[in-house]
Amino acid sequence: MKKRLFKIFCGLLFSAAAIGQENIYPAAEYKGLLFIKNATVHVGNGQVLNNTTIQVNNGKIEKIGTDIAIPADDVKVFDVKGKHVYPGLILSGSQLGLVEVNSVRATIDHTEIGEINPSIRSIVAYNTDSKVINTLKSNGILLANVIPQGGLVSGSSSVVQLDAWNWEDAAYKMENGIHFHMPSLINRPNPFAAFFGITEPAGDPVKRGLEQVDKVKAFFREAQSYANEATHSVTNLKYEAVKGLFNKSQKLFVHCDIVKEMLVAVDFVKEFGMDVVIVGGSESFQMAPLLKANNIAVILSQSHSLPTMQDDDVDQPYKTAVSLQKAGVLYAINDADGQTRGRNLPFNAGTAVAYGLTKEEALQAITLNPARILGVGDKTGSIEIGKDANIVVSEGDILDMRSSIITHAFIQGRLVDLTDKHKQLYERYKHKYGK
């Protein structure tokens, strides 16, 4: 009976999540000129331009300056006097579009069976009808890197833009990286195992983790030999999927936090010559010079959290970005919290400002830096001539939750709808209670 009631509850929850927003459509392609004038432009590379006009032509930024003539004919002009203009924010790693309701299994599509699945493509499972997507746009987030989970080598991620009819429309950069979820290399027994009746695997967990690392290295050695062959008698889909790691058209994203695990990531650089990105990196502050020396970038998954180790400073997660900045490491700030679902991205960056970053450095950590890490820095991440017009307009400081009110958002020059389920419910109950 309890199981039946639980299934009914989950079904109702899923139905509630599925309704609403059906009348919110992706914006049509905009051809022609578009102007954003009287703007305080935060370029994304550290510069701030006052009283500036941005000229967009066919979705690309064409001119930026204070003396741009706006024609009197039929062009779109947005006067944003007193407001702040930013590059579209980028969520560096997310299960966006792969998970809708965490407690409803039927809405979860981020994991495949097996340990080594490099040929799995997260992009084909990306659901553009997710109700979470519009809530991100309302916070200035216009691009996201959608990553797979499960096993050791989970598959490839892709960068998507958040205003699309289907995954083909959404794809901004396909298969930009392969994801390796590092096994734990620390002996940390589950204190609640006995209470919940969980049976932990026998043996030394660190030894077991190192054996799994060796298994992954063996796979990459075979894949490298395969990639070096001129012709193949048989096509191996798993080896084909990681060819880009060896010619550096793809990056290896290694999900790990502690120093021991990150040292293994350094070994991958030294042995295979891959471009490696640490995802997580909560202890990266301890080895920032080594990461810099090996050209390893870091995506800080969640700064609003407790420290990883008991002897770390309680505010260490807030200070790590500053340590990487000072060491010259390329890093990005992310929001991987399963509850906020990415919406706190600008405020995570704002917290880093309180702990030592400048506002423009923090902005760069959620715009241009992630664009470079994800391989789209030539197209987006900053408001510069020749790049896509991925632009957000805020009434105030986008890093401050009190004044971050997004009034306009443009993706490739298209003015996108900022309606979302949260706003709809707000209006619904405001009407109900006569407010």
C-alpha cells in the first residue's frame, strides 16, 4: 500500500512539473540591425565601458563604442540607460535537460550502465522542454555544458544555448569533452552504513580505486594506439569516441576533489598529452602552481558548501577561486547544487567577490573563463566584436541577488522570452489574493 501511494505521489509530482510554460516559445531568428544604447557594458575580460552602444548585425556583435550612429529606419533599439549589460552567463557543468524531477526516476536520463562508456552522447538526451531551463535564463544564464554521469568514463558533454525547439537547435558545441569520474582515493567509511543497513564493499577502498584508475589508463593506451593507426579493419565505437583527446579537439574532464585524485589527473597530462580540466577541485588551492605548470584548468563545482577536509578553513570553499586567480590558473565558478539547479551561479561568483576577487574577475569566472575551458571562447563569453550577441541586461549588479533583475536577454541576437514557471506561479497567487 505504501509503495502504491508513493507511486501515485510521484506521478502527481511529475504531472505538476509537466504543466505550464507550453505557450513560451523559442525566439525566431532575427535578421538585420539591433542596437543596445546608453549601456554600462561589462565586457567580460575585465573592462567596463560606460555610456556605450552595442551594434548587432544578424546575431553578431558588429560595433561597440560611444559614437555609433543609429539609423532612423526600421531597426530595433533598446535604451538601457542606468542598467548594466553583461555577456550571457555560462553554466560550466550541469545535468540540465537530463534531469527534471530528482525523485522521479522516469525524468532522469544522465546515466548509462557500465564503467567505460565514452561513446555515450549527452546531447541526444537533452530535453529542451525542461521547465528548469527558463528559470536559468531569468538569472542571466544563457549557455550550459550538459554532462553525463555514471561509471568511470561516462561519455561526452556538449554546450547548449538555452532557447531552442530541440537538441539539434540547442547544440552550440558538440562533444567538447569526455568525462572521467575519478574513483575515491580516500578511505572514508560511511558513518550511517550500519543504521541504514548498507553493506560496504570489502577490502581497501584506496587500492580498489587505484585499480580502477589503472583500468581507465589501459583503455586510453589502447585508444591512443587505435588513433595512431592509419586504417582499421574493425571500427571500435569507444575508441572512435575519444580520438579527439589525442589531437586536442576534445578535453578530458576529470571529476575529483582531493589532492591525491588531482595528482592522477596530472599523470594523464604527462602520459597522454591531453588537455585536462578538473571538475570539482575543492582542494585545488593546495596545488595551484602545479596545475598552472601543467596547463590544467579547474571548474569549481560548488563554492556554497562545507570544506572537504576537517582541517580546512570553514570558509575555504569561498576562498579557493582567489587562490587560483593569484596562481594564474584558468578556472570557472559553477553551481552544481541539486537544489538550486544552477540558478545560484551569479551569486556563487558574488560570494567569491566577498572573499577577495574583484567583481570583474568574478564575472569573468562565469563568462569568458568557462567559454575558454569549454572551447567556445572564440564565439562567446565576452562582449567583443565578431562574437555572438549572447547578452543580458540587468537593472543592477548581476552578482548581487538583491539587485540582479534581468530585464532582457539575447541569444545570438534573438530577444528571448524570460517568462518561467516561477514567475507564472507568482502572478497566479498574486491574483488569487488580490495583491
